[in-house]
Amino acid sequence: MEKSFRYIPPKPPIWFTVFWAGSLGLLLGFLTARGQHDLMLPYAIVAAITFSFLAFLSIKFAASKIMAAAFCAVALFLPALFYTGVAYALGVAIFGWILGLMSHWLSSGSYRLNQPPYATSNEVLWFYSFRFICGLIFLFLIAPILIVFPLSFNKEPYFSFTQGMLAFDPNAFSIRWYIDILHNGMIDPLAVAGWWTDLWANSQWIRSIKNSFIIGIFATLLATGLGTLAAIGLSRSEMPFRRPIMALLISPMIVPLVIIASGMFFFFSDIGIAKTYIGVIIAHAILGTPYVIITVTATLVGFDESLTRAAASLGANPFRTFFKVQMPLILPGVVSGALFAFITSFDEVVVVLQLADVRQRTIPRQMFSGIREQISPTILAVATILVILSILLLTIVELLRRRSERLRGISQT
């Protein structure tokens, strides 16, 4: 029986691992100074020396990567707990765990396993440098969203972390701002009788949530119908002036929203639908239609037109052909476009500022008013709920995209 050959990368010298561990410590020490210029250099030097020493000990005495990670985590956690507090100590322990795994990974040469054996040192360096830069960009983009989550549980009415939160004191956390979503605007929040009617009729946030869903659902239905029909028409080769028409239909994605909102306000005022639900729904449908057109058009690229010709040859009329043959195959693209249109409507604020009044106030409009009129962490609680909802919707979009690719025979790699 022949044995399969496995590539065993060469182990680098010990200074290589110590150098990169020290570089990680240098970066973390610099960030730990939190903008205090006189402490940046001392913190960076101390952290670099500490991480280099721990990496050296991990290479020499740790038998496995788990032991190395546990050793570095404990070695950083205990001093930090004694000198600072639980919150900072836990954060440092996480980086200690990463340091131990990284030290074992570098010292064993495993970092070369996902590279071809003939790759040069510069190629390997660029491979990981590029991914590190992408990771920093992703962290820069996602960090403001992640900060909202813990701040929404702040017991105090502040938009910053209190000392109790940093110390992980249970008394510093509360769900009061989530409860305020229901109680804000109610006549008697503690009443037992008639509380549901009071909540449904008077709560400001509940009214905004109702408006957002009503406007979003109807705008999505309108945008999906118009966008799907437009995409099917533009996908036909005999359609004249396809490119100018496509550019015109997707122009709401390009033109600044302030200009669109101003133009809609003057036009809708002349025809009498400004400051009405119908006006806001039509405006949101106009903004969502380009997303439907783009997603459905992308789905129609892989559609086999011979299927519609075969259905017509068997006696099916155009409506039956569309609903029985074409629609099932392009349904993932239609649903994806509808979800994008709904998200666009649900998050839109500029058009609502000009076209809606108090009766059509949506969640983003209510948040905008809360920032200007009364600063309250309730906004953070609502933002957390919106982020979770957006993540769920985008997850559905991704699942539908993969299903569409499977239906079209595109393999997943």
C-alpha cells in the first residue's frame, strides 16, 4: 500500500516568531495608551517585550498550541486583574490566547501550509499582509455597529461606557431602554386595564414601527412588481434603447437623495399626495425599484429562453408561461430584490423628512428626532434591533443567492 506524501514546511528560526509576537505587542501597547502621547512609547515597548518573552517561553516549554494559548492567557490575565480590573483583564486574556496560538502556529511553520512549497518569503508576507489589511478595514467598518450592542444595556442615560460596565458590574446593566420603546408616549404605562390600547395608540416608538412596516411592505410590493416587469422587458434582445432605459430606471441609486426628495416634494405637493401615506409609499417604491431591477436582471442572465419558447409551442399563453415556467426559476432573484427594497424603505430618512408629517413618522425619522430633541439611549436599543433585523434579512438574501446558483447549475466552491 502506497503512503500519501504530505508537505512538511520548514521550521523558522526562533527570532522569527519572537519578532512577530513582539510586533503584535507593540501594536496593542500603542492602542492601549488611548491617545495619551506621553504613554504611547512606554506602553508599546513594555507590551512588545512582554509578548516576545511569552512567545519565547511558549515555544520552549509548551507541548501543544492549547497549552501555549492557556499559558499566555493566564500570564496576561492575572497581572491585569490585579492592577486594573475584570474587563481589561478579560480583554488582555483574549489577546494572550491569540498570542499562544500564533506563537505555536509560526514556530511550527504551519503558516506555510496554505501556500505552495515554492512560494518565496516575500510572497508569503504579502499573502498575510493583504489579509491583515482587509481585516483592519472590516474591523474599522464593523466596530461602530458592535459598540451599539453593549451601550444599549447601559443603566445610566449616557452614550458611553460607565465604570460599572467596564468592571462588569451586573447592577450597571439594564433593559430599561428596551422597555422604554414600549412605554415612551403612553398615558399610563403601569396600568393593567387598557394597557394594550394605550400602547398601540400612544406609544411613539410603536407608532413608528407600525408606520415603517406598513410603508415598507406596500413599497416593497410595488417596487417588486414594477422592477420585475422592467427587468424582464429589459432582458429581451429586441427591446429598443435598453441601455438608456436601464440608466434612467436605476438613476435613483446615483442621484443624491436630497435632490430626489426635493423634486418629489414639489411634484407630490402639486398632485396632492405630499404628507400622505400614498406619497411616502410611492417615494419609497421609487427608491427600491432599482435594486429589484438589478437583482432580477442578474438572475435572468442565466435563464434559458428556450424554456419559454417550448411552453409557447405547447399552447401556454404568456401569463401562464411567466407564472409556471419563468417565475419559479427567477424567484430567488425576485425575493432578493424585494428584501433589498424593504431594507431601503426601512432605513430611509431623507425622503421621509420632506414628504411625511407626524402621522407617517417612521423609525429612522423617530431616531432622528430623538437625537435632535431628547438624547436618550432608547435610540441605541432601537438601533440594536434594526441591526439584528438587517443581519437576518441579509442572511436570507445570501441563502437565496446560493439557492439560485444551485438551480442554475453553478457549483459552490
